[in-house]
Amino acid sequence: MFLKLFLAFTIIPFLELYLLIKLGGYLGAFTTILIVIITGFWGAYLAKFQGIRTMTRIKRILNQGGLPAQEMIDAMLIFIAGAVLLTPGFLTDIAGIIILIPKTRLYIKRWLRYKFDQWIKRNRIVTY
């Protein structure tokens, strides 16, 4: 796990920097910076909008006496997407926008559920 985190925190910034330099060479520095700023604002707006919608669904389900498990996962993914979108770079912006798309977020939630189930089976954790 440490190796994966180490690679993520070292390789991704280098790839982002490489892409920013390459695209800056093709598009110009001003255009490249403008694209990063626009995607950041657009992503922050989408994250805020979807976050409010998700929190409203959570509140409604709780008021009905239900357990909003799926909505809590949505809220976590939207928070992660917002944080990733605030990080300057094209790869992180693309990842954040992909997470914010409800259809792709559904596939991510299914994958997370699968990984969580594997983790429970491997570690023999008792669930109630």
C-alpha cells in the first residue's frame, strides 16, 4: 500500500508537469493556464451542485428512517472529485470530471463494493 501511495504522489505530479509543459508549448502558456483555471471553476461548480443534491437525498432518506449508504458513497466520491479538481493539471481534472459524471460514478461505486467485499473475505472480518 505504501508503494502505491508513494508512486501516486510522485509519478502523477511529474506526468501533470510534463503535460502542462507540452500543452503549454502547443497552445501557449496563457491558454494552458486559462484551461486549467476554467476546468477548476467548472469542476468546483459541478461538485458543489452534486454535493448539495446528494446531501438533500441523504437528509430525505434519514427523515424517512432509512440508511443512505449509497448516497454516503456518492458524497465521498463527490468530495474526492472536488479535491482532485482543485489540484492543477489535466490528468487530475479529467479524473475529477469522470468521477462527477453520475453514470461513471455508478461503475466506480460497483468497483469499490467489489474491492471492499474482497477485503472483507480476505481479512475474515465479521459484518453484522
